[in-house]
Amino acid sequence: MKKWFLSFLILAFTGSASASMFVQDSLNLRKTPWSFTGFSIASLEPDQLSDGGGRLQSYNYASINYRLSMRDRVSLRLPFNYNTAGYDRFNGECVQNQEWAVGDPIIGYTNYNLVLLPGEIDTFWNGRIYLPVSNTSQDQGRILRARNRFIFSRMLTQKLEIAYRDTFNYYHQAKTTYVGKHADDQCNLVDNDNPSNTKKYDWEQLVALWYSLGKNFGISWQGGMRTEMRNASNTIETSRQAFGRLREISAFMGPAIRFSVSDDINMILTYYDVAEFSGYREDRQDLLSDLGTFKSKNTEISLLTFFRF
């Protein structure tokens, strides 16, 4: 899976920065406990540009937040997806139309200093509940999606920080399969030949070592694992089940750079090598030993931009 992402995270949170470089949003410390924010992440597949225009895909939300104390807040987020017209890898030679769709509203709680663990380890926690009202959730029979994220960080020296991020998404579904859609050879949108399995959970673990080169600049080496697990069907043998692809595991590693344009704008640029070594389609069985070779087909690049005001 060769992926090159150009991502922009827009309109984050007002206030002072967190100690961990993983925690890019921050608590609103103004007189009013209310704050209004937004977020956008846009991705583009540059290899599709040569075919007449790649498709820009984005996930966005507007958020209303309420500060409960000097270390935690609650929020209600209203997300939507917007995609421009163009080509993407999934649909091959077919140009996809411009589209937008409302996502599942999110109720969230964030604690920026949950507990100070022995060894002066800082703990950040964020929990989310997704309300399954979107068309996608309805099509997949989703009852509940919940996300749990912990970030543990410790300053080793004045300039060196180590951090561990653990993100777990749980999906509770009313059914084990659903019928998705794809573009056929005539570029018409049709139902898939085989039903897709609904997701059971996904889990990402990431470790990073950050070194600060100054107030506005830092570098990092990061690595981690991603696991996705899907529900098995007792009545239909899906193509995913036939090829033993219910659990998909990948490992990734690479450098990152963090820099600030101003007190209100900062960015993180990452370059990952990804090895998909378990459970993916039969033509993409990497070896764990491939990790770190940085083959072009396995690399990801992302640029995250945060705005605070």
C-alpha cells in the first residue's frame, strides 16, 4: 500500500502547549470556559495527478468545548467529509464525483494531566463516543463506536523527551457484514461482488523520541504497530475470510520534524516506512524485515498543521 498523504489539521485549541509533543491541542485558558474550534485533515495521492488530477479527500469537524477545570474539558464535535472530483487508487481509471457527507457526532472528554506516575511520567487521556447517525454507520449496522487514547511522556533531559501513545477504537455492530460499493469497468457505481466484514476494533501503539533544537523546532524518531480486527460471518464466507484477512497488522517507523511558524501555528512533518506483514491481500505480503528499507511503495509522508486563536 503505497500512500503519500498531505494533511492539514486546522483550527485546534487556544491556550498553552502541552508538555508532550504528541499532544498538539491545548486547553483554553481564557476567562470564558467556552471555546469554539475546528479541525480538518486533507489527503492527496500524488501518483494520481499524472492521470489528470488526483482526488483531495478530507475529514473535518466543528467543535464546541467547555472547560471543566484547569486540566480537563468536554466537547461536542460535528464532523463531515468533503472530497473533490478526481482519481483515486481504489477506483482505478474512474473519475469520482465531488461529494460530501455528514459523519457521526462525537462526544469527547480530555484530561491534560490525568495523573503523575512514578518517575515523573505525565499522562494525557482522551475518550470519545461516536453517535452512529451517519449513512455509513447506518449501512454497517453500527450501534456504538468508542475511542480511548492515552499518552505517557517523560522528559529525560531538558531537551530530550520520550513518549508512548496508545489508541484503541472499539466498534459494536448489529451485523457482521455489509455490502459496499465500487466503480465497475464502465465507471458505474455498483454493489461489491462480495460483502465486506464490519470492523471489531483497531489498535495503534506508537513510541517516539523527541529532541528539542529550540523553542520552535524539534526532531523525532518514531515507530509503532497498527492492528485492525474485523467480525467473522457465520452465514457468508466473505473474500476477506477466505484469504484469512480478518486481522490485519502493520508496523511503521520513521523520522518527524516539529516546527512553529508563530505562537499560534505549528506543524509536524512525518515520513514513515510501513510494512504490512499480516492479513493483507495476497499481493501485498511484506516481511517484518522489510521495515526500515523505505521502499517507495511502502512510504507515507504527512504534514500536520495546527492553528490556535
